[in-house]
Amino acid sequence: MKKRIMEKIMGLIILLIFIVMWLTGCLTPVSLDAYGYVISIGVDRGTEKKYYITLSLQRELSEQGAESDGGAAILAAEADCLDEALNEIEGNVPYSLSFSRTNYFLFSREVAESGDIEDFLSLSFDSLKIRTSAAMIITEGSVFEFVGGLSANNDANIKKLQEAVMLDMEKNGMIAMMSISRLFEANKDGSFDYCAALGRFDESIITDMEEKKTESEGKNPLGNIKLGDRVGGLKSFMSGAAVFSGYRMTETLTRDETMYLNMACGDYKNGTVSIPFFQNGEELGMVTLILSKQHIGRRVIINEDGSIRAEVDIRLAAGTHAKPDEANQTEMEHWINETAVNCIRQKLNDVFIKCRDAGSDAMRFGTEAIKLFRSDAEWKEFDWKSRYGSVEAVFNVELINTDKGTSGDMQ
Amino acid sequence: MEKSKKHIKAFFSFDEEYKEFELLESEHGVPESDGGWRDLPNNSHRRQKHEGEEKVPKRVDDVYNRLSEQFNTDINKDVILRRFRTGSGHNMLVAYMNGMADDKKINEFVLKPLMLYEGKRNAPDELKNDVIEISEADEEKDFYKARMAMMDGIAVLFSDGCKSCLLLETHGYEKRSVEKCENENVVMGPKESFNESFRTNITLIRRIIHTDDLIVESRMSGGENNTRLAIIYRKGMTNEALLEEVKKRLDGISIDVPITSGVIEQLVEDRGLIPVPRTLSTERPDRACSHIMQGSVCLIIEGSPFAVIMPITLFSLMNSPEDVYLRPPLGTILRIVRYIGAAISVLMPGYFLALALYHQGMLTTEVLSTVIASRKMVFEPIAIEMILLLLIFQMIREAGLRVPGSIGQAIGIIGGLIMGQAAVTAHLASSVILIIVAASGLGNFCIPDYSTQVSASYIRMAVVIAAWLGGLLAITAVILFITASLSSTKSFGVPFLAPFAPKTYSKRPFVIRGRIGLHKRAEDYMNTADDRML
Amino acid sequence: MKMRMGRIGLSEAVCVAAIALSTGGVFGIDPVYAYLGGNSTYISMPLSIIVSLLIMLPVLKLMDATKCRDISELFLKSAGRAGGIMLMFPICAALLICAAKPLMAFAQVLHRMVYDGVKYSSIIVFMFPVAVFMAWKGLETVGRTAKCIAVLPLVALAAAVMSSASGFEIYRLFPLVGDGMKHFALFAVSDTFVFIPPIAGLLICGEALGGNEFIRKAAVRSAFIAFAVCFIAQLAISLSFRSGLLAESVMPLYKIGFLTAKQSFVLRLDKLFIMIWLCGALVSCAYCIYSSSLFFSKMLSQKDVTASVAASSLITCTLLLEIIKVDNAVVEKIRNAISYYGALFLIIPLAAVCLLTVIKKRAGRLEA
């Protein structure tokens, strides 16, 4: 009898818990097909309002998975902030916008140089569920065109496409890819400056879709393509890096310069450089060196007189490729140890000075300087940002010829 | 007011003694495996009430009258009360059930010799030794037991002027022969299975276990129907406390329904919050013997083609007899696949639903696009679709069980392929959800024990509903709740998750199949005599 | 008596204590306080575990000397009934706070970053009943559940750390030892507030463990496991964020995967990892609630622990719902006070009990 009472009471309690869970309003489930998934958020300068915001959404495939399906759906509106844009856009689309898949923030050069990034990024990432691992891209020209250019081939999977474009460049060290969280860190901390990827849109590029179109229309497959035209791929591409000072973009670097920047930062993995080869005072042609990182060591020395010197030791394995037939081994060895090393060193120095003059510690020497301090208060008092303009950098480059396996001397 | 106070007090049960059955450890310093709590009334007095009260009447006429009255022979034509005289003119009566007893045996070896017997000795024990040609003949003084024996197919011989009767082994009812296992098929291993015959089942066990300490203790089940059952164990090996507890729980049975293995399981096992079986029901003699050898207790019930084994753990339920017949690496792989299948079966539908409703960011863009595209014209919400498909899967499975022969196989094909494809084409379901439900169903079939399969289905539904209510948070809560419930569940004093939690001395692996004979103290959570000696 | 202790083995005790210690260390500390003086938590916190162990081992030794089966007997013998009960309250309170704090962090993260437009109470309704259920069922259930799930949080931590490793930078550790040795030592002592209660829980449940020897083994092993886990977790956090950002973050471990711009499947599993860690937090909560209830019941000679469990659960639930209100000035003051001075409220009673025991033993007034 007692057991039956107890069982009844237990049953009632469990039912009560169940009812309470229902009555607390559940946790608001929303089916995945009720969302549109924003892959990237782009910000241009607006005409009537502060910004022109472009959202790129992944379009779903049809059930049969036809190749012509998918791609990006582009939504855009003018607004003073992202919330305002969302209010405008969500009103006439049959779904809510979900930012859980947002991987890129794109800003036009104009917006980046004005420092309005800080204002725009003051949105609540947590409430919009935007991951701060999203990367930033600065575009030369309009973001809207750049985003359109990425979808030019109407590839089904726009997210994979964007990733592939970025990763391919990143492999060769020709772009800098940093998450938004690094931007916040740079500005909160002051120990380095942010560096974003730089994108460009080129209207003149003839895409694969345009080629296919002319072919399918029965015209000459080459269509209007002339010798010398830039053919194939997308109209939008990565073209280097944009360096920041705080939240403001101050300078752009080409792909080659970005490669040297990555080298100096220690992020470099492998890549190629082409340097003219001289033998007996005669230029025999361009030699391509295939470089891969062996060791990159960095340190900052603060002298007693307050002067700051940054030293970077770079040791790279160098394999030659496409060298002239007339080049002999000894000369090649000498060329690598002298000319190539000097060339690389010079380029590194040029990039450093370019960044320093732009007020940007894109080479992140501050992160080495902080190691010299014993407390946070001391570091804050030192104020690295204000002293960065007087930093001198020395780059010690060593190339190890993997063709022969001998090592050059460190200068 | 007083009543509600009483109820509250009953609920918290303050100051009450904790009535629990403990299967005590004998090793020093090792924590005991505590028993489950079960407050059973001791109903053995009910069984004993009838026994010993009725003496066998001396006169055959009295016997005839009493049996006629008690069995209602004017209506009950099955009961045969055959009066006859021996060759010397002595009155006798043989009583038996038509169809249960073999009347040819009775005619040839009881009636014929007795009718021709002209001796003066008429006491049952004397007749047993000299006249009656039946292999098993026992003397009985209790009239109640004699009546019970009659219902079991035994012929009872009454002799005029004697206070005892003879119980003659004359079972002759129709029964199924030993056939192949239907539900526990293995590729490598014996194919015999138990059937409904009590004697045959015991024989099947005796054929495998040749130790002289094997005890087959026959008794009646209790309750109004009083079915014959056997408690099988190894004397000196099986823990005496376990045996006493089993007997105590059997004594507590007092119901009106026919006793079968399924009913016995429910009546004797510990109760708990989640519906996992706490006894193992098997139709394989080799599996039953394997457990008996380890020190478990096995029940064989008349009329049931299943043996009931206790105590068991979750890992016993997940093990298949085939694991032992394969080499360790192969057995291990099979077990791992089985556990993965079970996990997929229980977790995958709920996990996917949680991601689809609450955590879309965890799905890759490709999956998102595909699922959205497949659900474009589906009318019902994704949660309802999932629950509906799971329900239909269960319906197809049940239909396949009930429909006989070759049509049963066709149901699976029709249901699985054609209906599934038609449902997708008609936009009644999406292909992705269908695949998930099918994979979950396949995983469910990996579980060897049928009761555990059904339990897993319930748990899967609970996880799906939890996912619907609260996403991964609710799934976490439900899984943790189930784990805690399993941790607190006991099977005849043995923790359900032994030997993992609690950890036991035995180093025998429970997922990975160890080498046979390597681990001597195999099931030491049962505290067998072997453990106590070590 | 219905104390629902049962008996648990060494491995279960180690699992439950290690989970409670690790959960407290990784999720139970107040970030505003912990990273106040720079970033040295990855050294000070593991050290704090050792300090906690060193504080509790003499108590255990005294239990050996006085032949006490658990800490409640020691309290009763040394301070008497009234004194013992008074000295018991801070420890019970600390256990309940340790039960609530990690769940509070999880509730905040789930509310802010995982679920849309959901109240705290809705999230707690899903989490808390499971912990109460485990505490209600008793120590065996808590111990065995801990054993079942013990590996999962470790695997989740390893996966989270390894997948985020590309975003780690050594410079974030600098300056080493934060704002100097003084702060570092302060944290090493003040953090014992989250580590002493789980170890004390082992002493409270001493009878179930089968002897002081097993309590000692369980305490030492679990402390070392928690040392390793806290060190790895805090080091990963320190390598991912500078102290300025850490002080504003509720659960920095959740966000270590947000640093790297590369996309991968494992990096997207942060919500799954947090749920796995939540399992550990719920087991830890159940353990703390049960230990507190058991201590209370034993000190007051109650014969049933379920009433205390019910009361402790209510108190913990109230704490959860109130501590979460970060904009409440009074709550904020209490939280700061606990962070700074909480350890004293534990060390003083334990020291008092030890002192009284020694004095009484020397005077021969202590019965064995």
C-alpha cells in the first residue's frame, strides 16, 4: 500500500516536472529550413545612409542536386548599422537570417580607411550568434561587386568556394588570414596590429561561365576573347594584405609583400620567389627559388637608452627551379648565399618600413617585446604603440640550398 | 490532514529500516555490491498452507468421491478415475489426466501387471518394488501433492486401506521437438533451442554441463496456477544468498495468470525507473549453461521455451553467444560494432533533431543545403516527421513479426524500400530523415537481446522528445538521467553496470573479448564460492 | 537508517572527486577575479589544488589518529555537538556554492551563446533536476555515473585543445606570473575555496569508501588528475586569450576555437563539447549536494539524508537563480567577497577542528 502511494507520488512529481518544462516556454526550436544562412557580411559606404550592407547566403540545392542549383543568394540594403539592415532585409524574405555559418566580414577600402570598422563591429556577436572566428577581407573597390564576382560561376557550394579561394592563397603565404577575434585582441591589448586579407574585383576577367555560355550558344568557344585577355576563374580574387593601425586600415601590401610579411611574422610555411640570376656580371634570366620554412626566430631588444631593435632570424630551405642551363653549381651556390639572401633581406626591410611608416605593427614585434616585462602594469606603462615608430628591424636571412645540402653563413 | 501527513511520511519513509538484499563481498577491503530494495511479503506460508493438511484417504471409494468432487468429473471429462481390482481382488484406483499422461504406459505397465497380480501385498511401496514396471515411482502421503501431480501428467495409484499413494512417471503429452533457434541465431555455434517441454529443457542443459554439482531443484511456481519450474545452479559455486533470494522472490508469487517465463521475469526482478530487463531470457541452452557455470541461477518453466537467468548486467545483455565462438580479435570487433550500433540507434535521431532545431551551426553547409532541399515540400514539422517515421518503422517491424512465412520477409522489403521511396516522392517524408531512421533501426537490431532492443527503442524515443524540447541540453539531461538510473539499478543484488561501475577485482574485459581461460575470476561480482576461496 | 551511502570503490571515488575538482577549477572560478592581476592562472590554480590537498591531509591524519570513520565524527569528537555544528556550516555552505558556481557559468554561456531568447530559469529547469535526482539516489549512483562519464570530458577537452592549437600564441602567457608573485600567491590560496570542498566531500563520505587509507588514495589521485586537467585547460585558455579579454569572458574555454580563421568540422563541435563538460558539472553538483546533506545529517544525527538533500537542492537552486543576476549590486558584492575571502571561511574551521583535536588528544580527553 505504501509502495503504491509512493509510486503515485513519484509519478505525479515526474509529470509535474514535465509540465513545468513545457510551461517554461520550451527553448524556442526553429526548424533549419526556416533560416537563411549568411555566409558573409559585406559593408560598403552607403549613399543615403552610413553603410550599404551586403549579405551573401548559401542557396539550397534542389532535391535532384542539379549542378545549376545552389550558389549564393545576395541580399543588400542601406543602413546605419547591421541591426537596421537586418530589420529591413528580413521583412521581405520568407525566412529568418542565421549567422551561425558566417565565415567572412568584408569591408570596402573606404570604410576600412575611415576607421568605421570599430563602429560597425560594436554589434553583439553573441546575440547574433556570429562566431568571432570569421575572417576579415578588405576589398579594393566595392564589396558588392566582389561578392558578386565570387558567385560568377554559379558554383553550387559557395561556402566551399570561398574557403578554397582563401586557403589556396594562404598555403603559399600570399595572404594574411586572421579572425575578427584577433582584431579585438590587437585593439584591447596593443601588442600588435591587425592584418586582413585584401581582395580585388576585376571586371575584365572572363569567367568559365562566360566561356561555357558562348560555347553553348553555338558561337566560337573563345567568344570575344582576344590574345592577352585574363581568362578563367572568378572575377574576384585575393591580392595581398591590408595592414591596420588600431581599427583603421593604413596600408595595403601586394601578394609578394604579404609573403614577406608572413615570413617576418613566423607564419610562413612555403612559397616561391623569382630573382634575377647573374653570372659573371651577365643576367642569365630569372631563377625561381622554392622556399620552405626551417626556422624563424624573433626577438626584441630594448636598449638602455630606450631604443628598440627587432631581430628576425630566418632560415629557409631553398630549392632551385627553372634555373638557366648555363648556370654552374658554384656560381649558383654563391648566388644563393649572396644575391638571393640580400634580395630577400631587402624585401623584408622594405615591407617593415612600409608597415612602420603606416603606423602598423603588422609584423607583431610587440608580442616579442611583451616578454621582456615582468608585469602587466609595466607593459601598459611602456605604451608600445607610441614607441613603435622608432623601432629598427634587422633581418638575418639564411638560405640552405637543398639541391646541394650545404649551408651558407649567417650574416 | 492526517491522511496527507501519513502520505508524506510514507514518501520520505523517515526512520525506516532500509530493506535491501545484499550480495556480500567476501574479500577484505573491497566495497560490497549492494542489493536492490524490494519489500516482498513472504508468501511461502500460502504454498505451505495446502501442503500437509490433506492426508490420502484410506478407502478407494473415498478417494474416488473426493477426486470427483474436486475435479468436477461430471463436467471435466479429461480426468480419468479408473477403479479396478488386482488379481487377488484388492481394490485400487488409478487417477490421471487424459492427454497429459501416456495411457499406453498406464495400460501396459500399471493396469496390466496389477490386474494379473495375485499377491497379497498391496502397499504402494511393495507394489512399486515388485509389480509396477515404471522407471520413476514415488510414494506420497499428501493428497494435495497427489492432485497437483495428476495435473502434471503423472498417474496416481491409490490402494484400498493404504494411507499413501504412488506417483508414477507417465508423462505423455504432445510436445514440440528440439528445433533451431528463431531469435538468437548464430553462424558458428550450436543451433538447438529450448522448447515447451520441462524435461527436454533440463536434458538439454544436462547434456552440456557435466559437473556433478549441478542441481536441478524442481518446485511449483506458486500462485493459483502453480506451474512446475526448476531452479538450476551449481551447489558450492553459486552464492547461497543469491539462491535464497531467488527462492524468496518465487515464494512471493501469488497471481492468477498462467506462469510463463515472461511473467516470472516481471514478478521476480528488481523494479526500476527505466524499462531495462534485469533478468536474461534466452532460448539457447549453451548460453544458459555458460551463465550457470559462472555461478548464475537459471529458471526453467514448464511450457516456456525460454530460460530465465539471474543476475545479469548490461554487458551480459549486450553480449552474443557468438562472441565466444570466434577468436578474440573477431569477437572484439563484433562487440565494438554492436555497441556502436546500439549508440547510433539510441542517439542519432535525437542528435540530428537537436542540430536541426537548435544548433544549425554545427551542421556543415552541405548538409544544411541538402536537408533544406529535401524538406521543401514536406508538410509536417521536422520533429513530427522524425517521430512519425520512427513509429512507422516500429509498425513495420511488428507487422513483420506477426505475418507468417515468406510474406513476413516481403513486408520488410515493401515497407523499407517501396513505402520509403513512395513517401519521399509524395513529400510525406524527407530522404535524409528516412535514412537516419533506417540507420537507427539497423543499429537497434545489433542488440542481441529482444527485451533490450525494445528498451533501446523507448530510450531512443525519449531522446527524440528531449531533443525536440531542448536540443542538446535536454539530450544531455536525459542521457545523464538514464546513465544515473542504470548506475542505481541492481539485478538480484548485483549492480547493473558491473564490472565497469563498480570496478571489480576481475580483470576480465567486458567489451573487448579476452582470451578464454585467461581470467579465472570471471564474474566475481556474483561472489561465488570460487571467489571466496581465492 | 537511510543515508544512501552504500559502498563505492576507489576508482569511483577518484572519478567523482576528480570531476568535482576539475569542474570547479575550470568552470567554477570567477573570471573577473581570477584574471585581475594578469594571466598566471595556469600556474596558480594547479598549485592551489596541491595547497588544498596539503590542507586536507592533516585532517585525514587526525581522523586516523582518533579512529574516526569520517569527518563528522572528528568534528563531533573535537568540538562537541554544538561547536561541531557551528564549524560544519561554512563547509556545507561552501559545498553548496561549489555545486552552484559551475552550473551558473554553463547557464550563462548557454543563455548567451547557444540558445536564442531563452530565460535562465528555462535552462536551469533542464539541468538541475538531473543533479538533484543523482544526489537523491545516493553516493553509489553519483560515483558510478561519474565513473561512466569520466572519460568523456577529458576527450572533449583534448579535442577542443588540439583543434584550437593552431591559434595558440606563447606571447599571451607574458608577463609570466601576471602582476607579480604577491598576486600569484594570493590566488594560489584563495582558489582553495573551490578545491577544498570536493576533497572534504571524500572525507564526509569516508564510511562508504572503506577506510581512511582509501580516502587518502582517492584524494591524492583525484588531486593529481585535477592538477593535470586544470593545468592543460588553463594553459590552453592562457595561450588563447590575454588577461584583459579573459576577465570579460564567462567561459573562455568555450571560445578557444574561435581564434583560428580556418574552418573545420571539429572546431564546430564546441556546443557538443560544452554539453559533455556540462555532464561533469552536473555530476559534480550532485556530489557536492549529497556531501553537504550527508555532513549535515550526520552532524545532526538524522537517520535519513533525503530531507537534507531536498533542502540542499532548494538552497542550491536559489543560489543558481540569484547568483546569475550579475546586475544586482548586493550579489556582486557577495561574489567578490567569496572570491577573495571564501578560502578563509574554510581554512579557519578546519584549522580549529585540527587544533581542538590535538589539544584534546594531548590532554587525553579524546575517546577513541
